[in-house]
Amino acid sequence: MASLQDEEEGGLLFGLGYLEVGHCPNGDYVIADVGSEFGVVRYICHEECAADNDFEGFSEYSKVVATSLGEFVFGLDQGAIGSDYFDEPSLKPW
């Protein structure tokens, strides 16, 4: 699996309007929308991030976890956001 920080994959993801901002403990990616839904934070399931993935239609294997980075950090602190793509929180920060 290639890191989204690699020039090729990271550039492709940025070209689609997303910026990698971190990783979950299990290796899932944390990305922020810098395009159409500016600031929205998503988790991407790391199993879907193979080196040959073109990230087209990646919303099928990603999920919105917060509407902003501030809300994301607050939600993690309060336990309202799951720790990875598969962890379903019982509360939502919004």
C-alpha cells in the first residue's frame, strides 16, 4: 500500500480536492476537503488505498466524520467520533 503522502498518490488526491491530514490508529486515512465541501473531514478505509487506486468515486469507501477540522478535534476529544472508518460513534458532534 502506498502512502497518500507519496508524490504520485498524494498529488492525485490533492488534484481531486482533498488533503491528507492524518492517520487513524489502524492505518485509515484522515482527509480534509479543500475543494467542493471545504473543510469536511473524512476517513478513508486503508484497505481501499492500494498503490494502483485512482481514487475515482472514493466516496464509496470513505465517510464524513465532521464538517470541519475544529469539529473533528472536538469530536475526538469528546468521544463523539469513532477512532477509524469502522468505529461507529454513539454521538455526533453536529
